Amino acid sequence: MQFGIFTVGDITTDPTTGDTPTENARIKAMLTIAQKVEEVGLDVFATGEHHNPPFVPSSPTTLLGYIAAKTERIILSTATTLITTSDPVKIAEDFATLQHVSDGRVDLTLGRGNTGPVYPWFGKDIREGIPLALENYALLRRLWREDYVDWEGQFRTPLQGFQSTPRPLDGVPPFVWHGSIRSPEIAEQAAYYGDGFFSNHIFWPASHTAKMVGYYRQRFEHYGHGTAAQAIVGLGGQVFMSKNSQDAKRDFRPYFDNAPVYGNGPSMEDFTSQTPLTVGSPQEVIDRTLGFRDYVGDYQRQLWLMDHAGLPLKTVLEQLDLLGEEVVPVLRREFAKNRPATVPDAPTHESLRLARVAASAPAPATTGAEVHHDLDTAAAISPPRAGSAFGLSRSAGNGS
Amino acid sequence: MTAPKGKQRTLAVVSAGLSQPSSTRLLADKLAAATVARLVDENIETRVVTYELRDYAQDVMNNMLTGFASPRLETMIDAVTAADGLIAVTPIFTTSYSGLFKSFFDVIDNRSLTDQPVLIGATAGTARHSLALDFALRPMFTYLHAVVVPTSVFAASEDWGSGDARVATLPARIERAAGELAALVARSDRSARVLDPFELPAGFNPAGLGPSR
């Protein structure tokens, strides 16, 4: 199981001091936080992508490239990369480059963004959000998997014999998660390809997340990538901790009450009971987080939103210390308990590389040329089992 | 046509009245009672669920700010949108529906009232506000693809007295509107439908539109 941080990259005035960080300070804070993620023993740092103030991360691979040089172990990811308005050719090249820079410590989460005007700014139509996400990703996959691509679609200039460069490290494309709050189309897309599904989780009630994840799992099995329990699920989360539960509530309340997303709306108590937000002691965070498994099943990745709503860097780093020292070690131990051996870990570059090597070895009689569609995920997430993930592939036949 | 014995329908009533007692709620109740009576004539048993938006005012505003409904508001929205008919009544404030009334219909999914039979009503101090029904409420429900019955019912304060001899009395307007709504509710299968929240659009292809290779 992987644990990490995802950041929106907002510049928000600290409501307790009135201080507003500069763009430079905020960007430097994000880089500091990412390095702290590695220092305290977490596994993933993911940045958002936005193209309007008050957000700073418009160029995620620039940030992640710096972090790659300053860290050795953590996975560099996104939450999310805008598959709708960014050119899939540029996404293919940016993230393949980042793979080489970071020796493969890269994956990405695709999303459609939360700012309507982004579409017209990049010459797109927001009403085509879902078709853009589907078509652009279909092209992105081919750019990473085929050396020369002939392509023609609805939304982009055709390509003839195009080769994106550099090629993915070791011939292994980065693992992809598809992020969605409420679009079944995106859960369907993730399941169709056997990719990961990342549920934002934090702004909606648990019952909603449970239904979305359940749907993705069922469709993952339908498309022949493995059993529903073997689907690759990531969740967002949001916590604020203090040794003493009451201190946490007192300290976080002004940030909650003024937060851009939910400020001046429900009380912190109501929002805590209706969403996964947890404000309290490390033990309360542990208990709540372990409870996620009750409604989404054994899952692969837990990311927390930590640096937002104007929380100062010092506070965020203290929160990360608590996560690394008191929370995540317990979660690793507890999540491992009763976890079936057949439930895979999230694919990494190394697991995908090994799967690729295994797949290019002489194939048993039951696997044929048509299984390429599933190889990257299904083989990487679990040991090859006769028939199951390989032979059951329906998607290879009825897809593109 | 007489319905088979044991036929059942549900009727949702949403009142945006603020005071207690409220003439808006009174009008809503009268419209509901008249509709139920018409359905009884057709051997249809009607379950009425009535909601005062005042009781959900905080939840509606929180939904507007956070993007999701609290559990109690979600339960209420599900009941309203799954009903075979809806009676929606608002006081007229400053030439139009009340902000609370509009906010409620702003936070529900804009596809969830499609095809729903709706009877609209409004209350105000004087009859000079009565056209708000036709310039504000009716277009709103038309936008939501609801089926609004031709007769809408406006009750000014004076209507609760003897009424003006030159126009149809309030009880007569209520009866006519209830008859129109009951006819649509009787034919509705809305409350018996099973909704699939994960229904994909027709022709959906997860790989996109099928790029020509």
C-alpha cells in the first residue's frame, strides 16, 4: 500500500495572520513539502495542474523534475493532469522525459479539471469534456506503446508516422490513474483499460465514493483484467492532527471556516461526519482511515490533502511528521492484516518492467497476440495465473 | 378509464413558505388534497410526502457551497424527484419566486425532474404578483424538462376570503389544476422506475469515438 500527499497548489491567505505567500514562496513550499514526504517515509507526492490564479502549479513536470533530483525513493505523480485541454503529444513527451530523469519514479492521474474557462483558454469546448478525455487518452496510450503512430481523431491535428520522444523508459509507459468525483464514464474508462481509479473522496460523502469504486471494480472484472478485488484503487483524504484531539479542532477551525472550498458553509463537525475529513488525534486519523477499507475494499494508494486553506509551511511540515511517525507505520501494519495475497500492490515502474519482460518470454499456448491490451496492468499487479487475467481479455476483442 | 384496484402513486409537495402557519403551505395542502381526491375517484391510492423548504434551508445552502447534499437533504431530494407528481408552491418575493425556492431547484440534478408532472402555485399579498407564476416558475420548470400543467394557482391574501365574483374562485382554480395534475399522475410510472446512477450515454465507447486509423 502506498501513502502520500496530493497538493492543489493554492495560494490562500492564512486567516489567522492575514499573511499571503508570494508565488515564489508557495512554489518553494511545495518543493519543500515534497522532499519532506520522502524524509518522513511516505511513498508518493502528487501535484495538481491549474492555469489560473490563485493556483501556482501550471507546469507539473517542471516541479516534479526538480523533486526527482532532490529525492531518491518517492513516486512523483499528479492529481490531476488535464487530459482534456492539454495536448496528449505533450503529455506523452513530458512524462516520458520525467521517467528518464527520475529513473522511472513516475505515474500520473488524469482528470478533467475544475475550472470551466480552462477549456476555452486552450481552444476546447467544455461540453466535450468526456469525449476529449476518452479520445486524448486513447492517443496518449498509443504514443507510449507504438513507435510510429498514424492517427486521426475529432479534436486534434492528424498524425502520420509520428514518434513521440523520448520513448518511455525501458519501453514501459507510466502507470495511469483516472480521477473522477462523479462521472461513471471515467470509471468505465479506467476499468476498460485496466488502469487505476482514483477517487477524490474528500469533497463528497463516503456512500458516493463507495458506489463509484464498486462500479469501477465490477467493470474492471467485466473487462477481464482480474477480479473486482484486484482492481487498482486510490483514495484522497484530508486530515489535521494534534496530539490532543481538542487542540486539533481548535487550531484547524479558522482554516476550515475560511477555506475556499467549503468555508462559510457546513460546520466543521457536519463536514467531518459527512466526508472523510478528520480533525483530531493521530489515533482518530488511524481509525478513520482504516475504516475506508470497509466501503471500498482493500486498496492501493492513500493520498492526503495537507497544504491548503492557507496553512503555513511550518504547520504542514509538522503534520507530515505526525503522519510519518505516528500514523502511516500503524496504517501499513493494519492494512496488511487480512489483506488477501491475491490483492495486488499498485503497479510501479519496476513491476511493469518485469511484467513486460515476462510477457516477451515465450508464451504459453493459452496466450496469444491479442492479449497486449491487458499486459501492462494485469501482469504487473499479480503473478501470472493460468487463464485469468490474460485469457479472459474481452477488451482486446471489442475495444478499438 | 378506471385503474385496477390497488394502484398506487406518490405525490411530492414542496412548500417554500416561511411563516408558521403559512398561507403557502395552506395552498400546497389544498392542492395536494384536491389531487388525491381526484386520484381516489380513479381507484388510485396516493402517498403524499410534504416538505417545507425552511426545514432544509441550511442544507440547501451548504449543498450550494460544497457541491453535495447532506444525507437528510439527499433523502428528501430522492423522494421529490422519484414522485409521480410534484406540487411546488412558493411565496412571491420581489417579483419572483423566493430565493430559497430557487436555490432548492438549483442544487438538484438538472436532469432529475425530466418528464415529471408538476403543478405550480404561488402566494402573495395582492393579485398584482400573479404573473410571476408564468414568467418565473413556469419557464424554470420548462428548462428542467418537467411537464407543467396548464393551470397554475395563485392565491392572494384576499382569495382566502370570499373572492372576487368576476374571476373563478380559488377553490375552483384548485379543482381545475388538481384535475390536470391527477390525470398525469395516474399515467405515471415514475415512482416504480429503478434508476441506474451509472447508466452510460447511449453509444458510449470508453476508447473514444473510434479514431480512423
